[in-house]
Amino acid sequence: MTQRVWQVFFTTIILGGIMNKSIDYIKEKIKNQPEIGIVLGSGLGDFADAIEDKVEIPYTEIPGFPVSTVKGHDGKLIFGQINSKEVCVMKGRIHYYEGYDIKEVVYPIEVLAGLGIKTIILTNAAGGVNTDFEPADLMIITDHINLMGKNPLIGPNDEDLGPRFPDMTDLYNKELVEVAENSAKKLGIDIKEGVYMYFTGPSYETAAEVRMARILGADAVGMSTVPEAIIARHRGLKILGISTITNMSTGILDTPLDHTEVVEVGKEVAGKFKELLKEIIEEI
Ligand code: HPA
């Protein structure tokens, strides 16, 4: 087989087959089809407590599903209701820096799309680049910059799933941004908005990289979300992104960055984050 034929065979037949196995396995376990997918970032796992009538499926049980190795990332899908909406929460995401292929990073999003969700809420912990931000701020993502240089759609494209060249206009859905703004207002939460720039990590950025990010138009930097948003757009999902600014990025303050602190601040804001997300889900 030529390399090209093998590539197409691998992507469509082998990966497609495994994906169907993941989807079928989950379908057998859940009671209702989810409408909204929610990916929880570092330290934000507590949100899962808000789900009613839960069905929990550990990633390790799902055929073909990658398993997150990061501290603070649990690794399960939780199905159930929030404010009577059917949701699927991904507690623990897969990061490129763990050593996974970019296709594995977005695999769970493809599975959620395959399960029939229409909307996805991507949350993350991020470093503040905009000096008007403070740790514990929440930021609605209005756009992103993919500094990683890789794209999860590289390779053969299955036109039945999405277009070869997906448009990225209003990637983060404007109506959902408005819903998030109104929800924050209603709850008296001061919410920021801005552009998220994706670095692979796992090292934090240098001070020079943070200066560059600011010059290029970023308000926050982080190590996730962007590949997921690209694949979600390919599958035609509506996307909302929310960052917790867990720290100011390198070089803004004198203190060195520490992952434990990121998780701690994530936990500190978990309360307001949970209330906001519940309100948003109600309004979607
Ligand atoms: N940089 C990248 N990723 C992050 C940061 C940061 O400062 N804080 C939380 N996630």
C-alpha cells in the first residue's frame, strides 16, 4: 500500500471503527442523549458535583479512549442533568504535552460530537497576559491564536463529518458570549473577555514569550482548548470558551509559577465558576 492509501485507510477505517466502539459503549450506559458537552480545566473538577442523576464512565473503561495523566485531572465522563439540560461533563482532558498525538487530544471531542451534542463549553486555567487582569478573574474567550503550529485536522478529511477547510469566523459563538456576559451580570460576577493563545507547554512561557503574546494580541495564555475548539468547529458544534485566570503570566510579577498554585486558585474560584456555568447552561 502506498503511504497515502495507508493513511486514508488508517484514518477512516481503523480510527473510525475504534471511534464507533467508544460511542457504542457509551450509548449502552447512558439514559439520555446529551445536548451540551462541558470540558473542565485544571482545578475546576468540582463542577461535576452540580450534575443530577449521574452516570459516570471512567476513561479507562471506554474502548479506544485516551487517559489523562495530569494531577488535578480525574479522567471520567459524567452524564446527567444540570437545570434540566442533558449534559456530558469531561472531568479531565487530554493534553498534547502529555505525549499524546494531536488526534488523541481531540478524540474525546469527536466522541461527544458523535454522541450528538450540539454545544460545547471549553473551560481552562490560563495565565493572564493582559495586565488589567488579576488571578481568580474569569475570562470569556472571544477568539484564539494557535501558536502551536499543529492542527488536529491535518490528514485525510472525512467530508461526512466536516469540511476540508473549516471557516473560523466567530469560532467562539457570539450568542453564547452574550449568554455568558448576561449570566455573569445577573450573578454580579465581573467577567473579562479576551483572546487565548495556545502554547503546548508543559514548560510555562518565558517572559519574552509573554511579551510577544501581548504584542500579538493575546490576553491570556494556556496549554489546552485550541485543538478542541478546531475539531468542534469542524463538527459544526457551537463553542463557548471560559478561562480561569489562575495566575499572571511569567514576567508580570516577580514570583515564579507553580502548578499547585494554578490548581489552588482554580479551586478558589470553583464556587463562582460553578454558579456561572449553571446559569449559562440554564440560558442556552
Ligand atoms: N501559562 C500557560 N498555561 C497556564 C498558565 C500559564 O501561565 N496558568 C495556567 N495554565
